[in-house]
Amino acid sequence: MKQNHGLDQGRLASTGPSPVSMPGETSLPRAVPRTAIARVLIRAARPDDLEEATRLERRIWGRMSATLNELQRRLFALPEAFLLAELHRPGRAPAIVGLTNGLLWTRDFPRSYFDYERMLPSSTHNPRGDVLYLASLGVDPSLRGRRIGLRLLQETIEVGRRRHLKYARLIASQRSRILCARAGFEVVRPLPRLYRQHRDLMPQPVLMELPLI
Ligand SMILES: CC(C)(COP(=O)(O)OP(=O)(O)OC[C@H]1O[C@@H](n2cnc3c(N)ncnc32)[C@H](O)[C@@H]1OP(=O)(O)O)[C@@H](O)C(=O)NCCC(=O)NCCS
């Protein structure tokens, strides 16, 4: 079994990992014993996770997904903020079912989000920045609605706080805005010119921000 890397195990134990019922299991009659209890662990990624993470990224983001090379660069840029959600089921190999990658930005970056769209997120990383920018938050489509996305957000926010960063930022869609607000983010402004070619994946993008101190 893979080990937890980079996250405080004690704190994890107090906040989770919470059990996740498998699809289909919840509809079983009460008399039927639950034979498989699944758990989701949030942990920092390692280089050997990235091929599987790239496949998940493709299932989530399709044509907008990051390549293996791009994920390698993001992991190299800020390893502690590249978090994975790993599903553990008895008798089965752990599976990566969610991810998010944090990068550092300065507060005045980018001048134009339209320009940002043409850059690879890894190339926007600035080690001197005090803003934790969250790229690629996503959960396997078959496991959504089980708070995995919220836990990924919360753990990444904790990484930012431990590093004494000042803000966390992300670009949310109309659909993910409620989730991000649940984690404490507030809308800074709409980004109507962003992702015009990808409105199916990112409808009505907005910049959201959370002060960390
Ligand atoms: C957004 C996303 C990561 C949420 O993951 P999750 O594990 O389902 O999240 P949680 O269970 O913690 O929270 C569920 C909330 O996510 C939001 N959500 C649900 N489906 C969504 C979808 N298809 N796309 C975006 N957000 C969605 C809703 O606000 C939902 O709240 P509700 O269940 O009360 O309606 C996941 O839906 C996803 O991967 N979406 C596609 C990629 C994306 O839009 N990423 C967000 C960029 S900031």
C-alpha cells in the first residue's frame, strides 16, 4: 500500500479520511452486509504517480487536460501542493481519483487572463510569489459529490497556510463556484474572455480568492 507523503498524518486522522460508499452500494437493502468499505486518502503526489494522474486528468478535462510532461513540471515546481485523492478498497490496488496542483504566483500576476490561457500553468510558477494558485482541481466523474473535491481544496489551503502564503486563488466555473465558496473562496471578478473555446468544460469562469492569513 502506498504511504502518506508530505501530509500530517495526525491531522489527517482528525479530519478524515472519511469512508466513501462505492457506487451502487448505497442502494443495497439494510440486511445485506457491506463487504467493501472504501476510503479516500488525500496525500502529496510522487513522480511515479504521474502517469496515472495524467490518465485521470484526461478523464476530467478532455482536450484541456495537462500532459504528463506538464504535470511533471508542476510537481517539480511545488511538490507539497500537488495533492492526490487516493481511493482504497479492500483487496484492490489503490486508485487515484482526484487531484489538484498548487503553484506560486505574485499578486499582480497575470496582467491579463486572456494571455494566461496561452501559457502552461507550470511556466507561471514564481518561487517568490505569496499567492497559492490552484490548477487542475478535479475528481473522477464516477466519484463526484462525495466531498473529495472539498477535501482536496481544504488540504491545499492548509499547505498554503503552513508555507505562510497570503492568498489562495483559483479559476472556478459556474458549476464549481459553490464548492469553492464552501471552502471559503470569494469571487474577485468574472473572466468573460477566458476559455471561450472551452465553455462546455469551463462555463462562466470567475477568479476566486481566499486570504490565508
Ligand atoms: C468540481 C469538482 C472537483 C467537485 O468534486 P466533488 O468531489 O464532486 O466535490 P464535492 O463532493 O466536495 O462537492 C460537490 C460540489 O461540487 C460542485 N459540482 C458538482 N458537479 C460538478 C461538476 N460537474 N463540475 C463542477 N462542479 C461540480 C457542486 O457545487 C457540488 O455541490 P452539491 O453537491 O451540493 O451540488 C468535480 O465536479 C470536477 O472534477 N469537475 C470538473 C472539473 C472542474 O470543474 N474543476 C473545478 C475547477 S475550480
